[in-house]
Amino acid sequence: MGYSDVGSLLFTVRSGKKASEGDYCRVPITVAQGASVIKAVSEYNNPASKQIKNVLNIMGNDNVARRLGKVVKVASENVNGLIVLSSGVKVALAKPEDRKKTLIAETGCLAGMFAGEGWMKKNLNKYLDQLPINKKWIPLIKGIVFVTGSITCSTLGHKIGKKVAQYWDKPLISHKEETQPSENKKSINIKA
């Protein structure tokens, strides 16, 4: 498996876990990521891959399966779009009083994920290719580091977003603090 194949497999497992824990917006993401993994595995030259190719060919001859396959193919090519859509659904389904906080937290999550993944796509190779290990392990390590980095950045972004949401509507200085005299100030009593 290559760099993105390992990442797709790990992301599929994570999305599946989230879906099984009640985050039903993750179901289409899990299916899309799983389709990427199946496609990648089918391209290898081993007995398991040949069986997967046979099943895919049989499904390709069935009209319904072929149409579903096209939907899954489009979804697998647009996983990040599904993730953004999933966040939008979470915001839309949030209680009205929680919607703003959910929007800010989800925006933080997405910003963290995209920023982290963008940095890794530009810089990860130059660091990992210098590792003094057998080069056959590099794709596996890249996949693991990419997934770990993406999850870490999105989690950190989500936590920052939740913290920002917590203070979003609170003024920096309350009006009470501005109008009440300070206890430290001493009154001046001038007698004429």
C-alpha cells in the first residue's frame, strides 16, 4: 500500500468508529474512504486483490450496483467535501441555542484539519525521506504520520473553536467594572 492508501485505511477505521459511536454524519465518509481502500487493494497483484477485482467486475455488470458504484466513486474522490458537509449537518441539527457554538467549533475543526494537511502535503516528504530506515517502510510511516497529524490538527482546531465559542458573546470588559470605583483608589478629602 502506498502513502495515501495507508492513510485512507486509517481514516476509514476512524470514521467507522465515530459513526458507530453515534456520529451518523460519518457514515457516508466511512463508505467513501472504504471505497478508496478497496480500489487501492484491488490494484495489487495478490490472491486477495484478484478476488476483489472479480467481485467488482460482477458488480459492474449489475445495473443497480453499477449506479451505486458511481455514487461511491464520486464520494471517494471528494472525501474532504463530505467532511465539510458533515460539519454543516452538525451545525444545522444542533439545538438553536447551541448552533453558533457548534458552528465556531466545527469551523475550528475544519480549519485545523486543512491547515495541518496542507502543511504536511508540502513538507512531510522532505522530513520523512531523510529517515535512516529501509525505504519500503516510508509509505507506511508517511500514512501513519499524515493521519495522526490530520487528526491532531483537527482536534486542536476543534478545541480552540470550542474555547472561542465559549467567550464569543462575552464582552472583554464588563460595564460593571468600568462604572464601579476601584477599591484601591483613595478618596481625597479637601477642606477649605
